[in-house]
Amino acid sequence: MASTSSFAATPLTFELSRDLVRRIQRCRRRHGLKSTSAVVRAALERFDYAEFRAARREQFQISVRLSPAQKQTLFRQAYRRRVSAGELLRAALEAFARERAAGPPGRRTR
């Protein structure tokens, strides 16, 4: 069982969409709450955990080997763009797949 100290009132960080952050701010004003934390606490108090059903997303985990230079570039660019390395990796793979699907470089149109 986790110790009580692991559940102390310390800040938690979550990644949310811009739209959800805006909705949190509207709720804050509408309900006269003092902070974003107060909105989150109120939402959690009212949330029906028993009724929650997570959307199933079929995802797979892969392991790859990158050169030290590629790994450094990936993490440096992720830091600069304020995104995860995984998000950049997925974008690179999507772009590569689109490029390959378009056929040989000489036949592509833009």
C-alpha cells in the first residue's frame, strides 16, 4: 500500500487541450471558484468513477535503436517545441508514410 506521504498535497501536472483549459476558466468564473485547482477538485468530487468507460485506442509499443546524434536531436527538438519526443516521433513516421505512399520523389506533386 502506498504511504500517506505519497499522496501529500503536491502539484500534479497534466497535459490538457487548449479548449479544455478555456472551459476550465469559464467554469471557474461561472461557479465563483478561486483557482484552477478548485475547479479540478470540484469536478473530481462530482465525478462518477463507476460510470467511467475509457475509450479504447489500439496502440502498440515499439522499441527502436537510434544513433546518439538522432536521439539527441529528437529530445532537443522536443524540448524546443514543448512537445514529447513520442509526439515528434509519431509526426515523423506519419510524414514518412505519406511521402512513401505518394510514390517515388520524381512523381510527387505538391
